[in-house]
Amino acid sequence: MSAGAEAAIDWRLVDTIVLDMDGTLLDLHFDDLVWNDALPRSYAARGGMDFELARNTIRARLDAARGRLEFYCLDHWSHVFGIDLHGIEQGLAAHVRARPQARAFLQWAAARGLRLILATNAHPRSLARKLELTGIGHWFEQVVSAHELGHPKEDDAFWQALAALCAFDGERTLFIDDNHSVLDAARRHGIRFLRGVAYPDSEGTEVRHPDFHCIASFSDLAGPLPGC
């Protein structure tokens, strides 16, 4: 579903907001640069191959692991490709940025007394880098990486572990994520309010889903917010 008035939330029914990081709070363009440009360029140079061949080879390996925890593990892929992905991320650190209105939305939610939980599939070292670069971590009561729980967010076991760790009421929880497989898993767990993201990548095209409202901006949820 596209963004619009349907994305509005009755905030009287919400106590907790669980938020994804990459593509939800942070611009997914950074990850696109890492995985679809910098990594294949390094891999092509290392193996003396064509860039497109390197990119297609990497995509095939990643696709085969999609939905599993290793898909998100920088250590795993650094070993597989023989490339230091932590170094690549550090080299592109200038491209790590919050999505428009992300900070304003966090401030708005905190001012309303809503509990904020960050739940991400990101590798813990990548998570720490991004929190340091953006400064968004202080808004959250809890910050959880799927690597700590041993299951990706697409897996039902992740939500069981997260609920045990954070003790939230799914009936009074809003979850926002740009990954629709993750939203499906959250719905199976009983999260009542679910929203996707229409523009996770600032340089990408609009994303829609037949089952989830995808917000174009955080103002779709909270009303007018500053753009930074």
C-alpha cells in the first residue's frame, strides 16, 4: 500500500514503538554503496574480473543466504569474499545519515512518553558505528541486534527472544521496518500496528506492499515534523 491518510495511528492505543535502523531511521543508500558498489569493485580488483561479473557473483551469494543471520554478518562475508567489509564501511562513513524527520520523530515520540526500542539485523560493530555517527542511540530504552539473539528478524524465534528480553505488549506496539519479510514475522508474533517505508533509499524508487501501509515520511504518523 502506498503512503497516505491510512497510515495514521491512534496514539491512545500505543505504548511502545519498535524501530528498524537501516532503511527506516537511516538512509539505505549507504548500504547500497557498500554492497552494490564498493564491495564488488574491491572483489573485481582482487580477482582481476569485470565489475559486473563481480557484482553478479556477490549478489548470487547474498541471495542464497537471504533471510538467514549470516546474510547480515559482516564477518561472514569478509571471510567469504576475502574483503574487509568493516574497512569498507569505515571508508564510506561520510554517507551514513539519518532519513529526513527521523530525529524529529524520535524526539516527538519520547516527548509523548512512548517507549522506544531499536531492533536491527545489523552486525553489532556496524550498529555501533552507525549509532556513533548519527547520535540516535540515546533515544532508545533498548538497542538490540539480531546477532545478540541468534536469529534474524525474519525468524519467529527472533520475536520470541525480543519479547522475552524487552517485555512489550504486542497489542499496544507499533513496529516500523522497510523489510516486508520482517513485517510478516512481526505480524505472526502479534504486533498490532505495522508500517513499512516507502523510500528507504533516498536515491531509490518508491516501495509498496499490498498488505502494509508504507509511510513516505514520519509526518504520516506524527503530523508535521521538522525535516532534519
